[in-house]
Amino acid sequence: MAEDNVGRIVNGQVVRPKQQLAMVFDLNKCLGCQTCTIACKTLWTREEGMEHMWWATVNTMPGRGTPKDWEAMGGGFQNGAPRAGRLPTSEEFGEAWEFNYDEVFYGGKGEGAALRPQGKPPTWGPNWDEDQGSGDYPNSYYFYLPRICNHCTHPACLEACPRRAIYKRAEDGIVLIDETRCKGYRFCMEACPYKKIYFNHVRTIGQKCIFCFPRVEKGVAPACARQCPGRLRFVGYLDDEKGPIHKLVKQWKVALPLHAERGTEPNVYYVPPLSPARVDADGNVDESKPRIPIEYLRSLLGTEVDGALEMLKAEMAKAKRGEKSELLDTLIVYRWPNQIFPDFTKDPATLEWSRSDTTRKA
Ligand code: SF4
Ligand code: SF4
């Protein structure tokens, strides 16, 4: 357990870490390929009791997400006071499914058998409404929303834990659960407005994204970011004025937090999706009407999304005129990994890892 009060309110102010690690996700580049979710799953949540856990998820938006309808489950803060939240059920997260592997691979049925979940038919899963989106043809639309724990500046999970098992590291702002102190009360799961904590029913503890801290401590980017083929997950210190995170969030203001109104000051930021123009029944393009309704984007990213989209379009126009755009050059990431996570460029394959590096839990 941390001895300091980082992440807590003291004398009316949130105690901030010395530096804050953050991520920026450029939603214009996400392919929905789920490489990030699998990279995280295979690295961190393979043990007993973790089968249903997906610390990193990618959902189609508009959509109900994971856990199902998490945006309507409350949590976080309102006017500085905790806002009631509810505990998602295991059905809303989606259970880990068992498949009929024996029948398909060893049953001798050839093409007469196909892989199917066994037991009670599933009603939801981490990527259940994939690619459904919204709108009517020819103006239907969707985009992908990758999510992890936001390692919030004022984490509702941390404030809600009566055991002080959740703490925020002073050196980099990563939010961790001390598994030796956690008793599985799950107040954190109720309080988190992003519903990014899972319950391990075998060990009766809460578990969540750890920002790959054993990798970060060795100069290696988190697995979700390093494996991402879309190269859209920027990693760095929010306070580093020369780094891409600071520039995208603070200087150009094109990266915005998700549901900032929930009051936890999340440290994952999103470059909003641009969208094609609407088309009428005769096939005429109306450039003044984006296919993704701006009201929908405002509901996710706040009214600042208008300015972010304007900035992106202005920079694209500049580039079309043949002028240089540092913003677009940053988002394109010509040189990987230096331009996307400049402080975490080490190749994990070149380092010595001990079992304690990869199994060490907070
Ligand atoms: Fe806590 Fe939720 Fe914020 Fe993560 S996203 S730090 S679990 S409140
Ligand atoms: Fe999107 Fe990258 Fe994740 Fe693929 S790996 S779903 S491109 S964030």
C-alpha cells in the first residue's frame, strides 16, 4: 500500500503524481482487429479466475459495449461528491465460454461438427455487437472505441476502497490494486464510471489493467500499444512538453478524455473520428453534414470535440495545399516506435525477463 495520498483529495485538492503516464488513441486509425485485446489477454489474464477478463477491450460505437450498457451504470463524481454506481453482473461482462473442442477435433465427425459455446447459451460478450453501428443506408456509420483503465487522476475506485488497497503511484500515476490488501468487496467496481475492474471469483479480489508497469519500468511500451498494427496508441508522459501526448492533448487539443463529466480526470485521450459526408437519396453529397452525428460525439467526448474536429480538418486542408502539418505528421507516425512512444522504445525480445517480471502483480 502506498503511504502517500496521491489520487486522494487533501485540503480540497487532488494530490497529483510527480508525472502522469497517459495514452492517446487516434480513433481514425483503429481497425477493430483486436490485436491489442489479445496481446493483453495472453500476457496478463491467463490464470484461473481470469478467464472472463479483458482488461483491454475494443467495441463498435454506437454500441452497448462491455460490460453491456456500462455508460448507464453510474459511478464517478458529480460536483465533487461520489455518484452512485452499480455493480455489473457477470452476464453483462459476458462469461468465459467453453467450446466443444473434443467433438470438433477428435470426434471423427469431419465437417459435421462446428465449434459452438457449450452449456447455457451466451447472451453477451466483450465484443457482442461488433460492426452493427447505427444509421440507415447509405448513411450508416460506426467506429471502434478501444478502452483500458484510464489511470485516472482522481480515481473513483481508489476513493471507494475501504481497505486502501487501491493506490496511485507517485512516480508515474499508474493506478494499481494491492492484491494482498484487497478483500473483494467490489466497491471499486461500483464506483468506477468506466467499469474497468473485474472480479476474480477464485481469488476473491478485484483485478484490472496495470498499464503493463513491469514493461514500462524497463522502457518497453505496454503490450496493447506495441502490438497495435494501426499504430494509434501513443504512450508517454502528459507533462512532457516535447512528447506527442502533451502536444496532442494540451497544445493542439485534438485528443479528449472519454466521459470527462464523470469527474475522475481520466488519462486516456481520444482523437475523435472524422466521418464521410452524408449522401441523399439521389446520391448527392452534403459536405455540411457528417455521417457521425456531432451530438453523439459530444455525448462521449464533450463539446470540445467540435474544436478538435475543426483543428483536424484545418490541418488536413493545410497538407492538401502542400504545407507542412506537424500535427498530421505526429498522427501519421512515420517513424515507429520513436514517434509514438518515445520513452518506451525498447524491444521486449532483446531484454532478459524473469518469471517474476511477467507474473508480478501489484
Ligand atoms: Fe479506477 Fe476506473 Fe479510473 Fe481505472 S478507470 S483508475 S478503475 S476509476
Ligand atoms: Fe484498434 Fe490497434 Fe486494437 Fe487493432 S490493435 S483494435 S488497430 S487499437
